[in-house]
Amino acid sequence: MKLRISTLAALLVLAAPPVLGQDSAPQAEPAEADIDPPQITVFGSRGDPDRVTGSAHRVDQETLEKYRYDDINRVLNFVPGVYVREEDGVGLRPNIGLRGASADRSQKVTLMEDGILVGPAPYSAPAAYFFPLTSRMVGVEVFKGPASIQHGPQTIGGAVNLVSAPIPRKTEAMLDVAGGSDAYRRVHARGGSRWDGMGLMGEVIHLGSDGFKQLDGGGDTGFEKNELLAKGAWRVGAGTLELRLGYADEVSDETYLGLTQDDIRADPDRRYGASALDRMEWDWTGGRIGWSQPAFGGDLHLTGYLQNFDRAWRKFNNFAGADIREVLSSPDTPFNQLFVGVLQGNDTDGVAGSPDDIRVGTNDRQFVLGGVQGGMNWSFGTEVQHLLQVGVRFHYDEIERLHDEFGFEQVSGQLVNNGVPRAILTNNTADTEAFAVWVRDEITHGRWTFVPGVRVEAIQSTIEDRNTGNSRDNDYSVVLPGLGVSYEVNPGLRLLAGVHRGFSPAAPSVTVENDPEDSVNYEAGARWQNVAGRFEAIGFYNDYSNLTAICTLSSGCNPADLDSQTSAGEVEAYGLEAGWNHQFALTPALSLPMALTYTWTQAEFNESFVSTDPQFGAVEAGFELPYLPEHRANARLGIAGTKWGADLSVSYLSRMRDRAGRGSFSDGEGSDDYVLFDLAARYQVLPRLELNGRIDNLLDEEYVVARRPFGARPGKPQSIQVGVVYRY
């Protein structure tokens, strides 16, 4: 695949530092610290979440280093208004949703690293099968509300921004080594320095495990992941030039195939031998070049970015003569018992093309993402203060799909190719060019803060189906206004409210011109701080005129319906986010940090419809949305001395439907509700040497996290890890 010439030309233009627009007055020589590129966060340049006219949360470096999670799902448990649907137990491919938006493959969330889109193709194919390693980050930021229009294309729920380590201000190095259950291993090294107006940093991390699932007949169920990152910054005149290059890869013996209800209750860590060949392999490369300088009376920031992501997932697809979803959900019917027996280890009949043939296919996808984005910030005013921000982005992304399938027999517990000719299930290419402009002005007058803003997106998408020869273009534009307001009642209490138009791009399709997802979102709440801590409570209401969902294999779609879009019409989602945190000082050398978060959500369809997407099916008005928990809560309790500390995280998630519906749950429906305890501890042996450890799922809770696409899958059982960190 090749990136469009227009994008490449723009990247080359950015490679030369711009000189036009610099202030005519002589510039003072910047200090050494001024080589720092601007840190891009979802909180804007002022960086204070308490001043944001919306729901804003940051999991900071201190918290990340207390728990040392590799799994973003566990980190996001600390943030209200976020829903995560676990899948593999270790967070390889997260499913993140915000405020009622679908969590499936995080396709309704704007995912960024340091302010740049990181989803493989956020317009053409937003299902995020790539996610940077959480272990490498020094911050995780989540923003919901009116300012999400600043971070498109997904503005329904909001944005998640991963913050990587900056180039250190002096020579620094870090080595983090850990090991644990199921041959878990982590090696993470980072180091950098700066001198003579320049700075360099390098980082490498390896993460792996043999897996906690036990494959019938033996075999691998673990994973290996690697990431490398290099950053450089140079002072050039009055500006800063930044360059970063990265590489990542993964090999994981992961599957979509789950278990029957009886089998998961008997042995939740079991894995059927029919998935023995399942393996995901991918590699990612990416680069950025950025420039920042004073210009036009403000601050100018430009970034060109380019990423390539190639993945191939070989996995169990189905039986030739039965629907695996029906087999696993109704295993006791006479027809399905034959296929359940094969899953549990019985030989197939040995006749190629017969109904009990096991279908194994490889979904091969190649992605390209690239573009140029820029922004200008101006601060001005005395009695009425303004922080005016203007941004622009040209973006291009593309996906090529080639999905095939072969037939296999099961003989003495081994899968053997039976010679059935290769079938090509999907063979298409989709691409999108998007041009976005946004304007936002933070206006402060006395105790009032007003933040009006607008985002305009012009989108042109194309899809070509090479199996049929059909193709289709879809061109459209949207205007996304928003307004946030806050009022400081007193130094400890601030009221806030906001409204904005939510949007999610339409899925490219060769058969129909899809409409984008559209909503009007409202929020209102308060933040207050006193001697008892910091409190926050925000209510939200999302009024969808058209809720959409893109059919994915992870949601259980048939290959023929893959990437088709369901337009569900009017939907209402509403709820409450609340949080509290405080650090109690027991003695000058002993403290007790505590934090609580809670989210309550209700969401239902206002229209009846029928969809081929299995998470919907035949929907009636009043049905609840799938995979959306009513209750979600987290409590953190810590104790810290001068050289040691211990922290307990307790997370609760209520039961979620795996299919739209209403009323009570049947025994084999949806996920389980569960409470998880994670305990972390650390001890500073020497000023530069720390020992640490963590026990996930302390009480060894057994629970079902999902039943899609194929059967019940377990959460991670109790696991233990210990490590050492050395800093120079």
C-alpha cells in the first residue's frame, strides 16, 4: 500500500523548519529546557483538569508506577464514565467505551498517543486491533464532554490520550525487570540526555507470557510483544524540531473460541483443541516530525505523522455445517451434540467437505495512516482573558483486507488439512481522506469560564470489493459545535455544564451509502474540594438521532457481514459519574491515599429494527444496549512510608448483556458481575533500586468476561509478579 502523494508532500514540507510568520523582533536565545516540544494532552495547554469545562481525568505517572499494570483495562478502572469489555484477560486488544458508546474494539473512542491518532485506520476501519503498550506510558488521560470536538473524529464519547515519557532534562536511565505466573516476563529500558541545544532518548520493552489457558492436548496460549521508540529534539533558531521513530510487534496464540456454559463453570481456563492453530502476528512502524515556535503573536505547532500496521490472524472460524454460536449456546440439542463432541476432542468423520469439517482462516489486513496536523494558541486579554486555539488536520488512512479459509479434520487431537480448496471470504480495499478544522476559545471573566468551539470535518471515503468488482464513494461534511461553561462559586466549588454534537464516521460500504453516527450530548455537574478531599459528580445525557455499529468478528459477525454498518436510529443513554480522592497524613512519614469512582448508566433503543449484527438481532423499542454495565465502581486504598508503600485496588462491574434485550438474564447469557482485588507493594532498597510486586485477582475470582464472538471466555485468574527497578 502507498500513502497518497498529497500526504507525502505535506510531510516533506514539514521536514524543513518554517521561518514565515516569526515575530520580527529579535528572539532571545532559548534556555536549555526550551528544546522541549509542547506536551499535548486532552486538557489543553493550561493542563489543569479542575479548570476543564467537562469531565477530565488523568492517571498520572505516580499511580501507574504504583501498580505497574501492563493491561490498559485495569488502568481505566480508575476513571469514571469508562467501560471496558475484557476479552483475553491480559488486554492485548482492548474494548473501550465512554458514556454509553459501544466498547467493541474501541471504535467509538478517539485513541491518541501524545495527541496523534494511533488507531490503525480511525476513519476507514476504526476497530483498534493495535494498542501501544501501557507499560511504556507515564500518563493516561480521558476527556469526555464538549471539548471532545477538539480530538475527532470520534466525538460521541470522548478521547483517550496516552502520554509517553519525555526526553529527560538531564542524563537519566531506567531498567525495569519483572517475572511471574505463567512465565510472565517484562524487560523495560529507557535512557536519554540533552546537551548543546539537543536531546535524545531511546526506549525498548519486551513483554511476554506463556498464557493462563490450558489447550486440550497441550500447546501455546501465550504472547510476546516488543516495542522500540527513539525521540530526538533540536533547537533551531527560535523553534524546536522533534523527530520520533517507533517499531512494535506481537505474536500471540490467541483465539476467539470460547467454551460452553458447563465447560467454563467446570474449568474456566480450558481451551478447546479446535483452536490449536490460532495465532495473531502483527508489526507496526511509525514516525513523526514536528515543529514548534513562537509565530503570529502566539505559539505554532505542526506535526506530520505516518504509520503502517500489518496483521494476520489465523483462527478457528466455524464448522462447515453448523453455526458455532448456536453450538456453544445450545450444546445439548441432538444436532449440536456432534459438534460439541468435536470441540471436546472427538475425531471428525474424516470426509472432506462434510458438515463437521473445521474451518480455519487467516484474516490478513494491512493499514496505512498518515497526515499533517497543526495548531495555533493565543493568550490575550486582561479583564476578559482568552485562550484561543485553532487547529487543522489533513488525514489519510487505508485498509486492505484479504480473508481466506481452509478445511481441517481433527484426528487424535490434531488438526490436519483435508485438502478442501482455499476459499477467499473477503478481498477489498477502503480508504478515506479527511480534512478537519477546529476552533476553541477559553474565555474567563471573573468567576465564569465559557468555552465555545466548533469542529468541521470534510470526509471522502472509497471502498472497492475485488471479489465482486463493485466500488462506491461516500462524500460528506459535518459541523460539530460545542459549548462548555463553568462557574466558580467559591475557591473550593466549581459548577459546570456543557453541550456538544457527537459524531462518528460512517463505515465505507459497496452496497449502501451509510449515514454517520449523530447525537447531541449534554452534561452538568460540580467539582468541589475541602479538607475531606476532592469530590466530583457529573450527570450526562446522550440523545442519539442515529446510533451506528460496525459489524466485527469480535462481536460475532459472519464473514459475509463483516464491516457492515447497522444504523439503529434513536437511542437515549444517560447516567452519572462520581469520584472522590484524598490523602490522609497519619504522621509526617506515613500517609493513607484513598480514591473512589462510580458510574451508573442506562441506555435503550427508541426504535425497533432487525440487524444481521449478532449483538443486536431483532430489536424492539425499549431494549437495553449490549455490553453496557449499569454499575461500575473502583476503590483504591494505599499506605505509604518514606521507603515503602502498598496499594489495594477493588473493582466492581455489574453484569452486561451480550445481545440487546430487556428483563432478567438467563444463566448462559452475557458476562458475570464480579469484584476483583489487586494488591501492589514496593520497597526502596537503595536510593536508585526498588523492589516491587503485585497480585492480580487476589481472591482468585472465576468469572465470564464475554460470550462473543464464540462462547464464554474467562477473566484472568490469580497471578503474581515481582520485579526490580533501577534508576540512574
